[in-house]
Amino acid sequence: MELTKNKILITGGATGIGLGLTERFLQEDNTIIICGRREEVLKEVTDKHSNVIARVCDLSQESERKDLYEWLLKEHSDLTVLVNNAGVQNWMGIEDDQFYPKAVGEIETNVVAPLHLITLLSSLPKLKTIMNVTSGLAFVQLSKVPVYCATKAFLRSFTLSLRYLLQPKGIEVIEVIPPALNTDLGGKGIHDANPPVSAFIEAIFIQLQEGKTELTFGFSEIMKDAAPDVIAATFAKMNP
């Protein structure tokens, strides 16, 4: 991937890993567009970085994804990179009386939205890179977030096929595979003991410079190539 002179759309680009990517790509002289549901959070980023372009968009809604595409087609048809980063993580069990509606919402944001955006934006004439953010939980599951794990396993599988399918169009497909990091994903305070986003971002940018298309760090690096017995032992440890 060329790291400079891109125009990049980062979904969920105002917080967590998305914000880390936004600020790091800015250092490489790229134009960044971020989108998310909360206008006030987007504004915090644009107040700090006046050259970032923000668009309010609830990616769980098909109509808003279509509106985002139409806006891009009109205002930013020279987009070169799509980063599917936005995600929802619900800590819940089957006994939760809101399990099903929460699961549907999680699938809409984590699976349907990136599929829809890829379908729409891969038609843009300048698009040359798609980055899908999956998770180390695509390899080994944490049962407290069952639907999240399943959505990330789906997105990883789809990414592997997508890389092959888009070769004729010359579009590179990169998978970003984070471990648990110190973000508010799933709720404030849950991940406070995990590594900072900054360490992860610097590690994957080194991998981007090396031309890698599967970007890992810590736990996700270990799990990606782990033997079945290691996966089983890790699952048992994570789900006592």
C-alpha cells in the first residue's frame, strides 16, 4: 500500500483504533474523511485536526450508507482507500432478553455495513485499497461477546475471498487484526488493562511499509498461526 497522498475514508474514525489510524495517516500526508453516528465526537476530531473531513452517518442504516456513497460520489469520487473500522461489541448471553435485537444490530454494523460499502465503493474509479478491521477473536472466541466474535470471523473469511476477487480490478485488500486494546469498545473501563492503541498503530504501520496484507500485534499475531491445541488451550483459559 502506498502510505502517502491518499484520500481515505475511515468508518468509526473518531475514536479508538479508527482515531489512531486517522492521526497516523495524517502524519503521512493523506486526506482523511471520517464518519460516525455521533456528531459531537466527530467535531472533537475536526476541532483538533482542521484538515479532517467529517460526515455524520449511522452505518447500521442502509439508507444512510447509500447517502454516504452518493455524497462521496459527488464530493470525493477520487477516494483511494476504504477502511472498514466501525464496529459494535455487545457483552451478553443468550439469556439476555435483548439478545436477539442486539445481535441483529451488531451484525448490521459489523458485517452488513462493510459488505455494503465494499459493494458500493469498489466502483469508484480511483479506489485502490480496502482495509478491513477484524480481530484476534476471529481465531479464538470469548463467549462473553459471542456475536462479535462471529462477525469478525465472518469478516476475516470474506476478506480472504475478497482479496482474490478484486485482483482483476487491481484493488489491494488488507486485513487489520487487532488484539484487545485500551479502547471503549464494549463499554468504558472493560479494556483498560490492555495495550494502548498507539503501540498497535505503530506496529501495523511498520508492517504496511513492509508490504504485508495481514497486520497483527501481540495476541492476534500469536493466534493467527497457532496450532489447534494452542487455540483450544487459549479458549479454555479465556472461558473458564
